[in-house]
Amino acid sequence: MSVTELAVNRKHRILQANRLTTRICPTVILNVKGEDAAPVKISLPRRYSDVFSDTDIEQINSNAVFLHLLFKGLCPTTKAYLLAMVV
């Protein structure tokens, strides 16, 4: 699923996080709770791969911390995804 398919200004609980190196660049894949409560996979843009440390990913995967992905829409100038990680 693309980030743009997420509801704008709605928190999506991060269920699992994995770091992955594609043939193009490193990225983080998130499993988030979708609109119908079924988990969906979201591949974050490259610039967000450094936001998650290995410790953050371990804590998310062990349920030691509960974070949400918040999609705020697209930047009107650059069309970049506006994302936030919130509690």
C-alpha cells in the first residue's frame, strides 16, 4: 500500500517495523493497522529510514513502545509526503 492511500490526519498504529535494503536504497517497512483494522505494509520514503534507530525497531517489534504513523498529506510545493511518528 502506498503512503498516499492512508487517511489524512488519522493515527495508524505501527504493529511492526523492519529495516530493508532494496536495490535502490535502504528503507523501513511498517506494518500498520489499516482502515478496516487489517494490517497493511507501508514502505517509507528513503529520507525516513534514518528516523528509526535499530533500538526503535526492536522496541516496536517487542511491544515495548506503541507508536502511530500520522500521514499529514503532501507538501503543496514539493509533493513530498508529510509524515509524523506520534504516541
